[in-house]
Amino acid sequence: FLRQRNLVQLELGFNRGLTLEPRAFDGLSRLQVLFLYYCSLTDSILSGAYLEPLVSLEELDLYGNNIGKLQPALFFQNLTKLTKLNLKLNHIERICEEDVVGFEGKNFTMMSLNSNSLSNFDAEWGSCGNPFKGMAFRFLDLSTNGLNAQKTKQFFNAIQGTPIHHLKYGGIIGKGFSHNNTPDPDRSTFQGLGNSLVVTLDLSDNWIFALESGVFSAFKDLTFIDVSKNKINQIKINAFSGLQRHLKELDLSSNLLGEIFAHTFSSLTELLLLDLSYNHIGKLGHNAFEGLP
């Protein structure tokens, strides 16, 4: 690409088995967007020097490759415009603080780690530091990594203090309907996110059966919660404790709710949007929506 110095977007997706020469991207100093999805690429695409010439890079799509370890080279600190990174559907099992120094100082507008293998990490999260140390995220997708409620708690404790504006976390947390083999999240599950300034929390597409008392109490800045497409049948007293002054939108659609009681939403005095569609509501208790604005 040496003669393509004006190129700003390069699409190389679906070239399975793609082999890159060490200087394949030399000359692309103006390239802003690079698509390398489904190219059978391994860890070396990040740990090697292939992308070093791309000093103007803003978006990198590595969807559906064979990356097993997140270990960006130190030159990524010089790619100051890089804010979008798609790592969905790879094989990443662990992320350790010492491995991601190349990303320190980055403010990602979007990072997706959806559909990786973080559940295969055989040590306790936190044993190798904060996997997101020095980073901030406008949108972070950690869905479908197979982490149960306990592993989820460990992971969030490990990343505590990391700024995350919008967190998407779909997967297997929750005990589902008529199962008890894995617990629903409780007030301790999200404690590690207490200082992460989360504004939007998307827990849709999980298996949550009951919203336990104080389950969201760690969050001080939440304005929108999405728990649609779960198995929610129970909302415990004080489930929304701590959200009184800031929660504006709550999506409970596509669940298994059958009754709404006076205590259910009584604390949500600032709520502006409540979605209860596609449930099985057969009974509205006395003063069921008392306390709502």
C-alpha cells in the first residue's frame, strides 16, 4: 500500500488465513478505519509491529479472529486517535494489567469484548491487577463471556475505578426460572463499579429471576437500566434502593412479571420512562405506581 498514501479506510474482512508481511501497512499514515474481521489473525496482530505505521487510525475491527491474549504493543500509546476497538468473537481468556500497558491512557468511545472466553481464566480476577488500568470507556461490551455472578463480582472488583459511561453485560448471570444452580446478582455483585461513573447499565439477555434488595445500590450516577429479556418474576423490596434521585429510564420488558405491588417502584421518584411490555402482569396492587412522578 506504499502508493496509497491518501487511503482513509481499508476493508480486508473475510480473508480467512490472511498472512501479513511485517511492513504490510507501511505508507498508510492517513488511514483512519481498518476492517480485519474474520481473517484468522492471532495475538500478533496486536503484539507485533504490523499496525505501527497507522498513526491516524481511529477504528480497528478485529471481529471473529483467533486472538487468545490481549497484549497490545507499546506503540499503541502513540496511536492517540484510536478510540474504537472491536474484539468480539475472539478467544481471549485473560486480561492482565501488565499486558495492556500499551492501552494505558486511552479513552475508548467503543470497545467490544463480546463473545470471548473470559470464563476460562483459572485464577481469581484481580490476581494480575486491573485489566483496564489507565483506560476509560464511553461504551464497553463484556457480554457473553460465560462469567457467573461470583466471577462477575470478582471481575468488577478488579476493574474498580475504571470510568465506564455505558456498560453492556449480557450472558448467563442469574438463576433463571425454576433453577438454583447459580445465584441472581445481589448488592455485592456490582460493588466494584461504585466509582466507575456508570450512566447506562444494560443487563438485557441474561437469566435474572429476582431483582434482589439493593442490587443496584453501588451505582451513584445511573440514569438508564435495561433488564429486558431476562426471566424476572420477582422484584424484592428496596430493589432500586439508591437510585431515587437519578434513575430516569427503566426497561423491564420481555420478562415474567405477574404482579406489581406498592413497594415495587415506590423509590423511583425521578423515573420518566417505564417499559413493562411483554410480561404476564395479571394484578396491579393497591397504589402500585405510587411514588412515581
